[in-house]
Amino acid sequence: MMRTRERGSASLVVVGLLAALLLTTAAAVGACALLAAKQHVSAAADAAALAAADAASGRVPGAPCDRAARAAQLNDAVLGSCEVDGPFAVVTAEKDVAGVTITVRARAGPPDAREAGDDP
């Protein structure tokens, strides 16, 4: 014979497990969205660095940092910083996603040139 005090206790356990499952799923989806956004910003930073390096080397006309800003903008990001040293460019691209600022740094330059301080 079943006691009346224990009726419905399984329902409470199921509701608790479903709540835990929903919270875990929401956290995983959020983490995956941030990871995807980081990859997107990384591509924008790479494009901006390449655009700046091309302008710095004289392969394309224009100011290196202006070209980097345009490349970042075309990739739905904002140029954070831009430093040009000879044919080399170091840039950061940024984007706000769900209140989190994602910043990625990229460096580009000609493959046959060496930066000052690089070991031979």
C-alpha cells in the first residue's frame, strides 16, 4: 500500500532535472555563440592585417590603417588598434557580442622579410 506523503515526489524530481537540463543547454548555446563570434572577429583581424600590410608594402594604394579599418568594417568588426612597422602590420579587431567585447590581434607582412629582433 502506498503512503500518501510520497505521492507526486517523482514529479518534483523530473521538474528539477528538466530545469537543470535547460540551464545547461542555455549555457552551452551561449558558449558556442561566443566561440563562433570569436572566429568571425579573428577572420576580420586577419583581413585587416593583410590589408594594412599590402598598403604598407606599396602593393595597393592608400594609408595602411585606413585600409585595415575598412577591411574590419566589411567583416562586421571595428578596428581597435593599428601599428605599422615597415612592411609589417599589427592590428586588433573588436566586436561586442551579448555584452562581451571580443578582441583579436593579428600580424601580417611579406613572407620573405624579417622583422627587427627576429632570429635568423
